[in-house]
Amino acid sequence: MRVQDLHRTNKDKRANGIKSWEPELRPREKMLEHGREAMGNAELLAMLIGSVTPNETAVDLAGRILDSVGGDLIKLSDMSLDDFCGFAGMGVAKSSSILAAMELSRRMYPMLNVSPVRKMRVASGAVMRPSVG
């Protein structure tokens, strides 16, 4: 295969990536335009992941990772390097970046002067959060 053929093949694969999305839907542009508060968890996680395979966007991969923990950010923060590396497209570097972000968040939490959220078990096995106030 010639270099031009490889370039054309890769260009076709990129046509399905985030760069092919409308600018206002791309995570980085969305953050710049509307602020980080307007972004979903998968979009924020995707920004830490960066680029992945030609067959999947970082947002798709982030969604798969979040789905694996039922969308629970506490469970996400409990994931290990091996847990993250178990996802196709996640290597040591990307996984380490996410773990570093989670650790910074954990260290910042005590500085926020908020009461920690405690989980309480009830007879049915459901998890409820106590009300504040």
C-alpha cells in the first residue's frame, strides 16, 4: 500500500471522528463556548482521554467507561490503572491522566467545606442519600 493510499484510508476513518462533528458539539469547543458546567460527564472524561482508535471517538470510549460503573463518579474514582487499561484504546498514559485528575479532585474535596455525602443502606438494599439541612 502506498503512502497516499494510507493517508486516504486514515482520512476516511477520521470522517467519523469528533472533528467531523458540528463545532458546537465538540467537547473542547463546547467548553470554550458554554463553560465546563454545560458539559456532560462523558464529554469531560473524553477531554482527559484525548484521542483513541479510528473506530471510536473519545466520547464513545468515555461513555463505555462510565457505563461500566453505572455512571457513578465515586465508582469511577475507585477504578484502578488495570481497570482503565482494560478498555480498548486506554493505555497507561491515558489511564494515569484520569487517575491523576481523580486524585486532585479527592484532595480538593476537603477544601470545599461541605459535608460529605454518606450512603445509607435500607432494608430493600436500595442506596439512599441523607437529606441535607
